[in-house]
Amino acid sequence: MMEIRQLHYFVAVAEDEHVGRAAERLHISQSPLSRQIAQLEEKLGLTLFERSQQRIRLTTDGRTFLAETKAFLTHANRLESLARRLGRGDEGGLCIGYLEYAMHSGVLPNALRALRAERPAVHIALYNYNSAAQIEGLRQRSLDIALVCESPAPDDPDLDSAQVLNDPMLLAVPEGHPLAAAGQLTPEDLAAQKWIGVMHKENALGHDPFIAACARAGFTPAITMEATEPLAALGLVAAGLGVTMIQQSLRHQAPGGVVLHDLSWFTYRTPLWAAWHKVNLRPLVEIFRKTLLVTSADALAGTPAYPRLTPAAA
């Protein structure tokens, strides 16, 4: 097996055509350098140099080998540089699973923007999978980070997690609706409305947890229409077809014709969790995990990214 060191020695001797000058440039003695060149020729079974008392010159085969050696050493240097960049997390790829809510809420875009500002060479691949598929992807190591609606079990042997969002709800009503200009809203006000429900694909029970939260708050929503995701529900509200509730972080997505109310007495929250494998094999994964937790800290603490509306208190 050839040694990288011997190849560097060979290139130096070939360029100088003089063992003594090459040894001086390499900061080694002439005799060890001559032995290294001889050992390389023996390993290759190839005569690289024509030797005389006055000079040392490449053979025809030696010139061919020199060109390939220089190309190889250039590539080896690039590989070493790439490995160092990968080790620092400056390059490489990330496979991230997410729910649509992670995108609409800004949690994922904010983290990606922060990562890209520091490490523009990183390649990002995004996969819109449901939570179960994301968790399986983490276990199979096909995903690096998952953004899911529920954390893995605390005693999970493979996975760990942290909450990145716990979003309160806003009431969305059509502009011109009697509740649009109301300063105070009560559970009785909401019980009398036509509701647009949001069927969350992640929840096998549909919107049952939301209805249970409404019941705890003192009203039961009369759902007359259902949408598959909150942005579609907002479009139906804008058309005057009913009222709905959306996550606070989606308030900037509300179209014209929709008025939003804070309900301080309504305690239902929509959680979002970041999950990852406990065995961290790549620095870049840890870098993005920390970036995600930092950029989502304000949202998790309840600091809104957009101006709050006047709360409607009971």
C-alpha cells in the first residue's frame, strides 16, 4: 500500500530533479528521502527515475505517474478539507421531518433561516410526514430531526425531545360579524355560533380534544362545516361561513375579512415537539437542534411574533 507521505516525496523530487534540493525543501535528510523513493518504486514495481551522477530525471512512466499523483494529492487535500468542514458542521446535509403546522407557525422557517445565515453550504431536505412516520424515520436514522405533535415517551431508549411551541388559540370571525367588534366575549357568545371545525390529520379522534376543551370552558361548538387544516378554515371564515379557532402563531396568515380575538379564558393549546435520536453521529445535527431550540424559545415562552390584539375577557 502506498503512503501519502511517499507520494509527496516523489512529487518534490520530480519537480526539483534533484534529491538534495528536494530534501532541503522537505526538511529531511537526503539519505532517508532516497530510501523512501526506492521503496515506492519497489512497491509499484515501476522505475520512476533515471539516475545519473549529475541529475535524476523522470522516466516516461514516471511522468505519467506524476500527473496522476498530483491529481490524487489534490483530491486528498480536498477530502481532508471536506472532512474538517463536516466535523465543524459547516457542510453536510440535514434530513428534517415536519408537520405543516411547524412550517405555518414559523418554527421551522425561523430555525432554517438562522442556520443558513451561519452555514450557507449546508444542504437541507424537508419531508412532510405525519408524526408516526417521523418517529420511525428517527429510529431508522433516515431523519435527523422530527417536528411532531407529541413527544416520544420519557423512557424511550432511543429518542429524546423538547417542546418548541405550545400555542394558545385565537377566535376567528368574519369581518362584519356581530362578534367582530365585541370587546368582551363569553362562552355563551361562542355557543350560539356556527363553527368551522379543523380536522387535524395527526389526531385519530379528529377534533375531540378541542371539543372537550370547549366543554371545560363552558360551551359546546355547533360544527356545521369542517376543514382539513387551519388555513382552509380561515378562508371559510373570510367567506362568512362561520367562526373557527386557530393557533396564535398563525395570526399573520389570516386573510382579509377575518377578525381575530384573544380568549384569555380558553386554555386549549396546540403543542409542537422537536425529537431526535439520542446517539448523535454528526455535529451538524447537534448544531441545528440547538438552533431550533434557541429560535423557538420566545414562542414557547409565549412571546408573540406579531402584535397582539386586545384580549376578549369573560
